[in-house]
Amino acid sequence: MNGRAATLLELPKLLERLSCFAVSEAGRDACLALAPLPDVFAVARAAAIHDEMREFASQAGVRPAEFPPLDGLFAWLESGRGGTDVLDLDALASLRDVLHQCRLFLEAIEPTGPRCPWPLLAEEAASLDWPAKTAAALTRCLNAEGLLKDEASPELFSVRVELRKLHQQCTLRAKEFILDHKLSPWLQDDYITISSDRYVLPLKTSFKNRLPGIIHDYSQTGETCYFEPMFLVERNNAVQELKREEREAERQVMRFLTGLVRDELAGCKAATNFLVQMDVRHAVLELASRLNAVPLEAGPGLPLALRRVRHPLLVLEAVARGDKTDASAGKAVRSTGGGRSGRSAPSGVVPLDVVLEKEQRILVISGGNAGGKTVCLKTLGLAALMARCGLPVPAEAGSTVPWFEEIFVFLGDEQSLEDHVSTFTAQITRLRDIWDRINDSSLVLLDEFGAGTDPAQGSALAQAVLEELVARQAWGAAATHFPALKAFALAAEGVRAASVLFDPATKKPLYRLGLDQVGASQALDVAREHGLPEAILKRAEQHLLLDGEDAQSLIDRLNQLAVERAQELDALRRDRKELRDKERQQREKLAREQETLFAELKKQSQAIMRQWQEGKIAHKQAMRELAETRKHIVQQGKAPATVQPAVEETPLLVAADLEKGQRVRYLPWNKVGVVEDVDPKRGAVKLDLSGVSLWVAPAELRRADVPAAPGKATPAGKVASQPAAAPPTRQEAIGSLRLDLRGQRAEEALRQLEEGVDQAMLKNYGQLEVVHGRGTGALRREVHAWLRQSPAVAQFAMANEDQGGDGVTVAVLK
């Protein structure tokens, strides 16, 4: 990936914004140094780690705090210059703080149960060569301020104890001396102090010759001299000797600690790099939150399908300004200013659909000046670069991009007076230099290529370039005003036409992209809006050919139809979202009502049984009250009881058909229970439903081997139920309910998954097989993320190889 493309697409600016979310200097440097990942597997791993980090950040509650950079420390140790020298306390304290933070992350990542919610993070943590000796020694020897503790070594402890004794002796002896000689009026301050590392008295200068002793210094005003009485000289000499021993003991400890760091240097570097990486990942999480971004699936053979993609820098700018929240973006966003003009834009960063169908490789964008063509090219290129770098992209979940080994960009005016290069010459020279490197894994972005020369020849040259790109199966996008290229885009195979839309009434740009159509340049409208004299505009209109005016009318009509279609799609998206929200709320409400009714019955039944066991009521009375309680609860739960299995054609059961221990389905609640007792005379059956015992009529029961709904063949994406020959116990239900999500977009697949889990719960199946395919793992990650947060799922894991391996996930339901 060439740096020129990254610069033109403003990737460094985005990385600079990303670095602002890092808390450490090392993390900020690592953000700025992010580069495209080497292969598809690295990109897929980055996406999976991002998903795990999102869950880790929400559950673990551990975030990086600011920590100092250690590159200089490690470089000094590796250079060999520190063979005899020791690390100072600042360096050791910095390393201690870094290892402490790293240890907090490792402890939070370490799995506490049989299933780890972030396996890739756990794998990284487990493979870390932890410098245990260094971390323990630094924690034991250094206090919170980064100074050596007394307990760092026996020698240091002994010396400091002696120093404290001497300090007490000097203080006590000085006080006695002052009181005995009544020296308080002579002293500037009634305390003993230290000057030149010796204990002294702050004596007024006018009395300095009254006592025998040594003057070490004067205050700045000259009114105070620091006087060492003769009786303190011997004690001060002892203090100096002990301080020398203290320094030597401290140096021995630091030499020992430096040796440990040098021995475990690889582990210290690995721990530091891990902490820096966690800082970068938290910064990426914050960036994704601001952008409402998701990881893209990138790989060979995938289509170019960027749905509702937005330019990240524009979104960040809008968020910073606190502009109006765009419902489609989910964040506060601002308009995508278009092209080279300063035309006003509607509030909100408008999402774009940059999509190529199967067998299409080139997108040709036309339309009005300042309508957003260049922004569309930059958004496509930057999104592809972000996907290669493992960064989430502000696009709809399920969007994909092919694997681009290189991106070549032709944007802006590349003329140079110093190099004697014109705009057209610069484009041709640049194309000549990279032409041999273009292949089927290249993305070429052309902004008005060929516009710097004769329009007929420039248009022919641009069309020839696009035709050759199609022949090489290269990917590309071009913004143009050439009519010939517009016609080429509509007619040529492998090429798709698109146009930036404008308001039919005001002629102002909407910054939206209409696919499979071309657009007019709107040059006169732009010129009029920017204040060009009306006389010039009228003269220009007179020069337009009549057939050109007719073509303009046709293009205006096509634009109007495209705008109406886009508005209808927006309305459908909103309606679909509202319906799904209502559906989810209804399901949640239904589940809560069912749980409430069941809990009420259980509570009342237990109270009745407790009264019977305590002898407060007779057995018959207890049975009668249990029956009345059940009847009352069933009447209250008519609404939830409407979700019943379609088993009306199955034969009714009678008491004689049932025996103790048999599993049956209780229709009013659609739950499976176990027969505890059968009373043929009364025609009643005692049923145990998850700990609740009640007498019911046999007519309300069905055999548990009858599924809640008849199994029927369904299209892909629907739940396919197979007839069961035996009661569907938790073990036997494996494979009996299967959900095929292959070939679907993430949003549709998750909707089908939610419906499939609901059906499985209603039919009392213990497990659900979800077929998502192998591929690059994007759909699998979405499925796992949904299952992880679903309250109906107890656990899930990849299927055995004979069941589909890593292309199938088996979910165990509660």
C-alpha cells in the first residue's frame, strides 16, 4: 500500500484523531503508526478482537490510565552501555507502574469459568512472557512515590533505623541546648533545620559571634545564619557516614533491580507492548463509538458493497460541533460538504450506498458540481484503507469490500511549476508509473481524469483507461463530467453508473448517490448560486443547443425519480425499524408476563404445600386450593397461552394412557413436565412443571414427542423442523431444529436468528443449530455476539466436524 494514496485519502488525519483517544504517549505513537495489515487472516483477527474488546470493556471495567513511555529505557539496556550502570528510581518506578497496569488487564482477561467470553484476548494474555521476578521485586522495593522502601534490603533497613535514631538525638539535644542557654531570643525560628546536609540552628545574624560553632550559610535576606553548634559536629559527622552507607545500600538495591530487568527484558518489553496495544484498542473502541462504526469484512471474492457508509472525518467534525443527530447514523453528525465549492449542505452527514453488483468492477459517478462526487471517491478509498488497517468503518453492518493489495488515487490538481508539469501531464505521468502494477486486486480512484485537455480527446482517453481496467479485472471508481463516459457507464459491461442527486425544486445538492443513472453537471445553477452576473448566465444559456436542453429535462426527470425512490427507501427503513422495535417489545412483554404468571403460581403452590406439610390444612383442601390457584392463573394467562403448538390433529390423551415419569406437554402454558401421579377415578393427572406440582385434566396434555408446530420444509433462513420419533429431551433435541443463515446480510440474518430462537423455545427444544458457513467469519461473529447477549441462550459452541464444524454453531437454550 503506497503512502501517497494514504495521504490523499487523509488516513494520517484520521489516525491523528484516533491518537487523541489514547491515554499514553506510547499509545498515541502506536495509533499514528497504524498501517495496513498483511493478509486477510490478520484483518479477520483484528475484527474479532474488536468485538471481544467491546464486550471486555463493558464487562471487565478495566481501562488504561496514563503511563510513561519506556522506549528509551529498553534502548539503553539493549545497547550495552548500561552494563555497569544502574537504572535510576524514576525509570524503575515507571516500569513498575507499567507492569502494574498490565497485570490488572491480565487478571481481568483471565477466564473465570469454563467458557471465556474473549478467547483471542485470553490467548494473547496466556502467551505473554510475564516478568514475574521483576514485577514482584519492583512492587516490594518501591513505594507509591517511587522511592525505595526501608524493607528493600536488610542493609538499607538497618541504616535508616540508625539515621532515625540520630535525628531524634540531634533534635532532642538541640532543644535541651536552647533551653539551657536560653537561646530562644537569638533564634530566627524555634526549630532545628538542615543546611548543607547537616543539622543546624537558624541563628539571628546579630548573635553569630556569641556562641562557638560553624556557620554554613546565610538566608537570602542575610538576617539568618545557619549555625552548627560544636556539640552537633560529631553527631552530624555520624549522620554523614550513615548517609553514605544509605546511598551504597540503595545503589545495591537498584543494581539488583536493574539486573532483574536486564534478565527479563524480553518479558518487560512484551508486557509494555501488550499495554500499549490495549491502549490502542480502547482508542479504537472510542473512535468506533463516535463514528457508530463496525468492522468490515474484507477478502478476495467479496463484493464491493458499502451500504450507508459515511466519511469518518466529516462525522468526527460533526460530532465535535454537536450538530443535529442523524437517525441513520445514530450519532451527532454534520453535512458532507461536496467537491471544491462552498455550497451549503443539509444538516447531517448523509450516508452513501457504494455498491457494485456481481461482475461489475467500475463505478462511474456523474452529476452536479459540488454535489459530493469527490467525497464519494474519498469515502470509498478511506473505507478500504481503514478495513485493511483493521479499523471499524462507519457503514452498515454486513458491508464488505474486496481485498485490495494496492490503492491508486488520482485526486486534485497535481500540476507543478517547479517540475514543469501541467495538470494533464501530471495525471498521465502518474498513470504511466503505476500502470504495470495494476491487477485484479487493485483499486483505482480517478477524479475527473482527462479533464485538463481537449474534452473529446480527454474523454476518449478516460474511457480507454476504464475499458483497460475492466479487462484487467481491476476495481475502480471515477468522477466525471464527460457525456461520453456517462453513456459508456450505462452501456458497458462490468461498469455501473451513478449520479449525485440534487433537489428538483431548489437545484441544491442532496449529497446522496443514485445508482444506475447519470446526472447533469448543473454548471449554470452552481454559477448562479455563487453570484455570477445574470447577463453572463443568460448568454451562456443562449449558447446551449436545443437538444442539450431536452437532454437536461430528461436528466432532471430521472433525478427527481431517483430522489423520490431514495425518500421511499428511507421511509421503508424507518418503518422496518419501528416494526422490529415494536416486535421486540411485544416479545419481551410476553416473556415477562409468562414468567410473572409462572412465578405467581409457583409461589402460591409452595405456600399451599407448606400449609399442608405443617398440618394447617387437610390434603383434600390443599388439592382443591391448588386446582383453584391453577384455574385462576390460567384464566389470567389467556393471552400468553395463545402461543400454543399446532397439535389439534393429534389424539387426545386420557388418564389410562399416562404413567409415572412420562414427559408430557401442558398446553395452557406450552411447557413440558413430568407425570408424578395418575388418578384414573377422578380422571386427573399430577404434573411437575419445573418444581411446581398441580393436578390437571388429561385433555390439557399432549405427548412430549409431538412438536409444538408441524415440521415443514422452509426456505433458507427459515427454521426447518424435522419430525421427532422420540421425546425431544435436551440431548435428543440436537439437530432437530436447524437455522440456515448462509447468503444473508447481517441484519436479516440476526432477525431470522431471533425468530428461530423464539420458535425453539416455544417448541421446548433444548438446542438450536445455526448454519452460518465458514467464509471469513463475519457472519459467525455477528451470530456469536447476538447469542452472547440473548437471555434465552445458556451457552453456545462450534459444532462437531460431522455436524458442520466451524460453519455451524450449536446454541443450548435455557
